Amino acid sequence: MRNWLALAGIHRLLSPASKSIVELVDTLRLACLNADDYLAASTAQRILAANQAADFFLDSDRQAIAALLDKFSHALPDLQAGKLAREAKNLQRQGQVNAALNTALTAFFRFGRAAFPEKTALDDTIKEGFARLASPIPLQKGGYIDWLPFCNHYPPAHNLVACRDAATLLGSESNSRALESMLPLARFACGDWSRTNAFSASGKPLPPAFEKAPKDAQEMATCALIFAKVLGESRFSNAPVSPKAFNFLRKRMQHAEQPDAHTMVLLSAAPLLIYGWNIPSPGDASALSDANMPTIEQQFLTTYNYKGTLQARRTVFYQCLARILAPSPSPQFRSDLLGKSQDAAFLEGYGFQGPGKRFFDRLVKYDGNQAEFPLEHIIDQEVDWAFLRAWIAVANTEQGLPSYADQNLMDYLEYHALNWPLQGGETIMAWLLARCAYCLYNKKLDDAIQLTNWVLSRNYACLISHYPALLALNASLKALEGKTGGIQTAANLIQAAPISQKGERAAFRTLADLQPQFSNDMFNRWLATLPRHTEYTFWMNIMGTTIAFNLSKEPVPPMIAMTLPSQSLFAKAFMDFTRK
């Protein structure tokens, strides 16, 4: 492309139409320099659409601007939605139904508020996807607990197919209708966040068709519906989620004569996903439970006589271990856990008897030495989202997670994450934030940005609810390089996302608009008006801190209290970076 700065020098000699083209080109140049991908893409689009541009540009100039539009098209919701909608339809035609559904759901919940020609076709792809989805594992006759969403370790597609095709699994018409009534829950577990307000966390949440199911199935379905309700509220509500739902799950386990692994899967997942945002005082265990209820650590160490499959029991172990180890365990707990390596009943309860004992010993004794427990040597074994979450917690150093396993992990995610439940998204975010923390401590911002871009480019349904956080993280990392235009891009993109809530969209926009007249006092006064127990308040604080960091006229504003374990290490690394 020719030197448009030189053209600006003859600005006064140009016609009004030509002057507007030069001004647009200069806007494009500045947007590229400031990492405002939305402004760059929209400006390139305007330049190419201008009638007078045909005579003003050489062919090579137009090609260069078209290349910039293609490069930054991810920042235009209508273009990106259309691109993903066409990609999903092509995958569906090729018989890759699960990949197509993941892509279509990602397109809708990221860009569904925008207007784009392919919207109707996208809706049809989603409907057809749920109708054609097949289980990745054989679907055998069993009991309700083997098919209820969130109540077992199977991929969400397996549970959806069971609920959709209940008549072929259950002979009784009333039984099949009961399972079919769980279909909205199964769709949610697959990444359809559009009906979360249909799940009740109090009263009688069960559909009428389920009231004739066996009592244990009713209890398990109630647990699953409550869990779904809490997940929905933690994403779409400004108010703190009531601890009652969490306590219900804990009491269900505590008072059972023999706790079953299916309830424990729910119980162990709950702290990882909702612990940070659902209580009045983060870190205060009394807010989560009755005074006489054992702590998660006590339950983990003393209650292990589970029913259920080996995989379900290990899912419980990995999730509990990850929750307890993040951000850092008590010395007493680590000592108690090491002592369990000689407890035959404990090892059997969690499925680590026989050859599994050596694996258990290596996991709980891991000290960060990659040669002792390298991920690349175990990635082909029985690995899933729960194991990786535990591995991240175990492998984390005081400065986050080093890079040695990146490629192995990304290759594994590409092959498996399409089949992960919603909890798997938290595993990916925990890995990303741990890696970003390490990059910040070691002044490798480019590496952190590349990793974030990679995760943002994945069309995994389990990541849908993390889209606002990914936008904020990406914008913040770019702003640490002095390119605050990423905050404007994030503010524009979030407006198109149905997975965002109204207050979140307003907060992104307000923060972006604060930049020209930003001051710490103004920022802190505005931050104080946001609901404290929402994830987006945390990310507004992070992004606002990057603006203050770039102005460098005043001290960087203080961080709000951190609550999610997966975020605490990143937040510490971030604050250390901005104060040096």
C-alpha cells in the first residue's frame, strides 16, 4: 500500500470525496496500531464499499485493504456469525453433527443479537443438530441415573440422546415420558443456554411427568435441576446465588447411607463453578453450610464409599482435589492426603487400587518437576476434563503454569473438548489463566495474547459461558502492551452476545467510553456501583487497571477481592506486572 501519510500532506488539494477516503485510511492505520480490531474491520469495510474508492486506489491497494478486512473480520459480529453459520452447515453436511452443533451454538450465543442473513439457517442447523446428534459411546439400557444430565460422567451428547430417544430405552410409557421431560436440561448440558430460567431451584422443580419415577431418580433429577439453575443464575443474574442450592447438594450426600458417585459428581463440580459468586462473603465457609456440616476437605478425605462406575468415582476425586488445591492447600490437608496413600479403603473408594496406586502417588506427591509427572506421557491414558483440572492445580507453580505441555494439551483439546460437559470449560479457563499468569511473571505478553486468541478461536460449546471473560482477558493483555483499542473492540463485540447479561453489556460500554477522560477516582466511583458478586465486575476492574497503567499519571487503582480460585493466581500476577 502506498504511504497514506504522504497523501494526507496533499489533503487540501483533494476533492471532498477523496478527502473522506484519506481520512478513513488514516483511521484504519490508527486502529491497527491501537489493536482496535472492530474499528479496523468496520473502517476497511467502509473504504471498500465507497463508490469513489474505485478510482482512488490501485488494485494492489484494494487487495491490501481487503486482506485487512479479512484479518479483522472476527471483530464484526455479522460477518463472524455468517462465517460460523456456513461452517456449521458444511460440517453438518459432512456428517460431523457434534462439531456442527458446537459451532452453531457458539455462533448463536456469541453473535445472536446481531443481524445477519444466515440467522434463520443457523437456527435450523441447531434444531437439526439436536435431532441428529448421536452418542459418542454405546447407548445401553440402564437406569435413570445412567442418563440424567449432570448426574454421570458420560459426554453430554450421551445424556441428550437418552432423553430424546427415551422410548427406545424404557418400556414403560410413563418412564419414557419422565426421561423425555429432562430434554431441556440435556440441551443445556450440551451448551444451549437459552432456557436456563426454566430450571427451578426451590419448591418442586421436577416436571409433572417425572413425579412417577422412582424416588432415587427424582432426588437425582432434583439435584441436576438445582445445579443447572445455579449455573444459569451465576451467568445471567446480578444478585448473589443463594447458598441454599449448594447446601441442598451437600446435605443430599451427607444424609445418604452410602453416598453415590453421581451426586458426588454434582457436589464436586459445584464449588469449582459457582463458589466464587454465590456467597455474601467469599471464603467464609459458614456462608456455605450449616455449622455441623463437614467441610469439602473433610468430606473428600473421609467419605469415599461410593457406588457408581470407576470413571465417576475418579471424576469426584479429580474435581475435589482441584478445588482444594486451588489456589493453595493447607499444609495439614497435604499431609493428610499423603497419608491416604496407605489407606486401602480410600484408594478403593476412588478407584486407585492395584496399578492405579502408583498413579495416585505420583499425582499427590507432584512438586512441579515436569520430569516426574509430564503431561505428554499420560495424555493417552484415561484423561478427561476432570483429570486435567486436577493436573493444572497440581502442576501450578507460584508463578503459574509453565509452557512445556501447551502443544500436547491443545492437540488433546482439539480432539476431545467437543464432547466435554459445561464443567470442561472451567478446565480450559483454569489452564489459560494459569498460563497467562506465568507469561505475566516472565514478561511474555505476546505468548499470553497468542494463547488467549487460540482459545477465543475454538468453537467448543463448553466455552460458551466464558466468552465475556475471554473478551475481557484478551483486551486487558493487549492494553498492557499499550494498545487500549482492544477494550473498544470487546465493548462492541459483547453487545451482540446473547450469553452476556444486560448489566455486563452496559459495563463494557461504559468502561470503553471512560477512556478519554479516565481518572482513578472516576473509575473507582463507577466500579463501586457494580454488583460485587458478578464475574464481569472482576473483569471491569482488570480492564480499568490496564487503562490506568497506560496513563501512568496516577497509581494503579486497587483490585477488588478475588474469589474464584482459578482467577486468584492470574490476578496476583497481573497486579505485580502493573506495579513494576
